[in-house]
Amino acid sequence: MTGLRLDGRARVFGDDINTDYIITSRRKRESLDPQVLRQYLFEEVDARFAASVEPGDLIVAGKNFGCGSAMEVAVTVVLGAGIRAVLAKSFSRTYYRDAVNNGLLPVMCNTSRIGELDRLVIDGTSIHNATTGETVTAGGFPKIMLEILEAGGLVPYIRKYGDFGL
Amino acid sequence: MAGKTISEKILSAKSGHDARAGDVVVCRVDSAMGNDGSTPMALDYFEAMGGRQVLHPRRIVFALDHYAPAPSQKTTQLHQRMREFAARHGIEVWEIGAGIGHQLMVESGRVVPGSLALGADSHSVTYGALNAFATGIGSSDLAALMICGRIWLRVPATIQVRLHGQLPEGVFPKDIALALARELRADGATYQAIEFGGPGVASLELEDRLVLSNMVVEMGAKNGVFPADQKTSAYLGAACEGVASDEDAIYTRAISLNLDYLLPQIALPHQVYQVTEIAEAAGTPVQMVYLGTCTGGRVSDFHQARDVLKAGGGVAPGVQLVVTPASRQVLETLTADGTLTDFIKMGAVIVTPGCGSCCGTCGAIPGDGVNVISTANRNFKGRMGNSNAAIYLASPASCAAAAVRGVISDPRDIHREERPS
């Protein structure tokens, strides 16, 4: 886990949230700008979400978050809304990968007892729910993923190193 | 030390390390494809990363397939940007009308057994049918590999799927893929490879294997790889050695499927794993039938659909039949052998080779309340551009059977009722 410390409100979703539900393909036709697309964030599953999201909110989901298409806007639109981390029981591999490469923290942990708008504190591998008082532990990251996350994503990583270090 | 799976062997060769499941390795990439959905963002990343030159431009190709032809000013501008970048760096572009990037990767010979072939699109797993390690990557990955020629990959553990027997009449590779989705659901293979094997593999043509590899991502798999055999060599037009798994390779799970007893399957809206036998859904009305995509848009798919449609006497009133060949080569073959004329005479809408309606980026968009039955791989709500439509997934023959009757039907029943058209 990174040394990153984050806190924010939980915004809760269910299992198998696919990338088309995060942002539909048809919205990409007109713009790839996260600041434009954020107004359609999660519109297929919760039409009111985009208007109610606040910078610093944390996405909390069940299993297989980000399944379906590998489209990276499904990560950049989340970052564009000011969300810095997604907590889920599991992620699709492409979403997990795109998250790491863009510096969006993918936190794999037991999310079943986190409720909507609970106040969460992420500190290393510890996820503390200040609303319920419970704490769960998240898995860590292999070295290269940690380096990319700590660099802030693949852009600053490649700018710095020009290649992969392994 | 235990033996290795096909995926472990290919990633060992490409990384220069003894790659085992769970390791993270950096690999040399043999070929990579970006399409008009993913490449414009990759060009933004390339610039942001300070990229000036593409290290191996001949290993990269861009496909204009999602917006083919461009349906708007914005998308045509994306195409122009891709063409300009490609011309400046010596990258080949598969133009509008050439077809779906995945199909062209396979047709063009850019994917060979034992290679590491990537695409900035989740259905890049398709190339695993040719005994390659093939997986989908993001736009930032494509940008980084254009700069340094390499990628980081976690070596997947492997699920073995052993096929036995042979598909009976009226049952097709899509039915195998849907049966597997039913078993593994949307995340049963997450972070893992699926390796196909067993005596049943020999009976599957290359086009059949492409359907299975294509759909492994719907079960969360990183890649879906087949062994290489005479059919692989015949398809590529050259003898190939291929990469085989070791006898003592370690698998996390083994699934056996006996093809002899498989029945036609159908995925119900709005999840790929909501699969049932087609008899269970029979009678549901459909208003749109979609034949195409990187799953079901090849020559054999259209032949299977055409046979059922002809046997059944054509398309039922009130049904829109949409035909989108996966590539120009497919379109040419269908033109030469008369299949295309058959479809035109039946009143089908013929769409430019490409992704078409599959993800709602162009082509025919279904109306509100419309039930679509499609040869595609995904049926998520809103997938085809209208969240008020419902999408069913089935084999080309099953889709054609629904077109004949206007309701979901078992394709084996249509053949039994054959009448002159």
C-alpha cells in the first residue's frame, strides 16, 4: 500500500459495475475531457450521482468493479470528479491496471459493511470507518505498481524514468 | 520445480525471467493495436509523457473501427489526429471500412504463435486463439509502449478448460462461450488466464476458437489461449511450432465441457452470465437482429445465419436484420459466394465493416423498448446506444432463428420445418 492518506465520504455501488455504467461509450463521441464527462458519471445506474458527487468522495463497490471495456476514460472521469480512490471487493484487471496507471488508488478490501455517506479514512493498508468505528485491512501492491502509484501515475513515471525499471 | 502453463512460458520468453503466476514482469511487446476509441487518449498520454519518437513503429497499428464511418465532426477530428500521428511516425492505419481491429490483427498475420500481442481494447484477448499471449491494455499503456517498447504485466494463474466431444448440429462455438460464462459468471476468471485444451479442441476451426478467446474477458480473464496445431498452421499459411503447456503445469481450476451434450444457449439482459438454454427464453419477441462484431462477424457466422434464414423462408415482418461484416475481407468473401446477395434480398441493412452498433458508437441504434438479439459479446444496459433497449446474446444460427419467427427460437426447430423460400 502507498503511504497515501485519504479521507472522504463513501459513495456506495453494488457488484459488477461495468465501465459503460461508469461512463457510457456514446458520451465519448463528443468529448474525452473528464471535466465534460463527469456530468454523466454513473448516469446508467444513478442519474442523480453526478450532481451530488463532491471532491474527495470515495467510491465503494462490491466485486468486479470496472468490468467490461478497457476504456481509460472510465478512470479519468472518476478522477475528474475529484475522487482519489475506489474501494472494492475485487476489480476487473483492466480497471485495476488503468487506475494504477493514472494514480487512482484501487483499494481491494471487504466493503460489505460500508454504508452510503460513511466517513472513511484510508491510511496505508488500514481502512477505518469513522461512522461505524470498524477497521478493515486492504491488500498491498507489488513493487512496480507501488512505484507508479507513488509517482502519481504512468505519465510522471515515464517522464522520470523513460522506461520500466525492472 | 513445477512445469509451466502456456501463459507462463510466453511471458518467461518475453521478459527474460522465469515467470510464474503472481510475478510482475516487464515484457517486450511483439505487436500492439490501438483503435479510434482508445488511441486519441493514448496520443494525449504520449505527449504528456514527453514522447518524441515511437520506438518500433512497425509493431504498432491503428484501426479506425469504432466510428466507421465517422458519425460526427468530433469523431472525424479524432480520425484526422490519428492519421497525422501515424504518418509522422510510420505507423500503419487500418482505414474506415477495413474492419474491426481485432479481426484485422488476426487476418494480417501480425499475431503469431508464442508472441505477445496487445491491444488497447478489452477484446484483444481474441488473438489468444492463435496461441499468442493476448490481452487488453489501456491508452496510457499503449503510449508507454510506443515510447519504450515494453509493458509491465502480472503473470496470471491459469484455469484449464478441457473440451471433449464435438458440437452437435445446431449448436455453435458461441454456445460454448455462453455456457462457460454461465459457469464462471462475470468474475470467475478475474486476473487469470484461461487455457483451452483437451481432445475437443481439434474439432474446432480457427474461426471457432476466435469466438471462445474473444469472450473470456466477459468472465474477467486476462487472456484465453489455445494450443497451436495443424489448423493454426493452415490458417496462418505457414508451419508454426507453437507453445504448449507442460504436463505438470499448475492450474487453479480445471473445467471439463462435453460438447456432445451442449444445447443452444442465450444470455438474457443485462449481464453476459445470465445464461439459460434457449428453449427457456423461446417466444420472447424481438424487433432487431444484429449479425456482426469481433465475436460473430466472420464468414462462417454469416453462413450459419444465412442457412437458417433460408431454411425458414426469410425475415419475419417487423424485424430489422442488421449485417455488419467484421472486415472487408469477410465482406468480399460473402459477396463472392452470394451470401451478401441473399441477405440483401431478405431486406437486411448492410453496414460498413467495423464495430457498428455493438457499443453504440455508430451504426443502427435500437429504439426504446426494443428487444435485440445479437451475435456480440456484451449486453450491458445502454451498450448499443440506448439504455431503454434490451439485448440478448446468442449464436448466429439462434439470432437468425429469431429473425425468421420474430420471437426467440431454437435454431434446430427451423431446420426441421424447412420450406422452399
